[in-house]
Amino acid sequence: MTVKELIEELQKQDPNKLVLVTAYEEGYNELSKVEEVKTFYKPTDKHWVGEYRDYPLDECQVSAILLPRK
């Protein structure tokens, strides 16, 4: 999802709604901040490993927005 797509989706919502992200094990947490990260795409067949990685730095070619959990 791009920033544009995210904005379009968020504009459909009540601006006073709480924003949540999944917690590490179970349940939900509030969004803590919005930050930019450098990453690279490395798909995996392991469902617990994300498709984007933040290392090694010389391979980081994608600029992305991260919405980390609290």
C-alpha cells in the first residue's frame, strides 16, 4: 500500500477514530509514530518473517513509511 492509497482509505473514516496496530503476541496497541525507513524486498516462505528487511544497508533500495506499534 502506498501513502496515497493509505490517505484515500483514511479519508473514508471518522477522523476521531483510534488507530491501532497488531501487538507482538495478541491484541492491539496504539500507533506510536510515523517514520521513514530504508529497506529492501526479500520474500520468504516463513509466515512469521516480513517480506521487507532493514539490512544489509547496501541493499536497502526502498524508501517506506513505517507505522510501528507502541
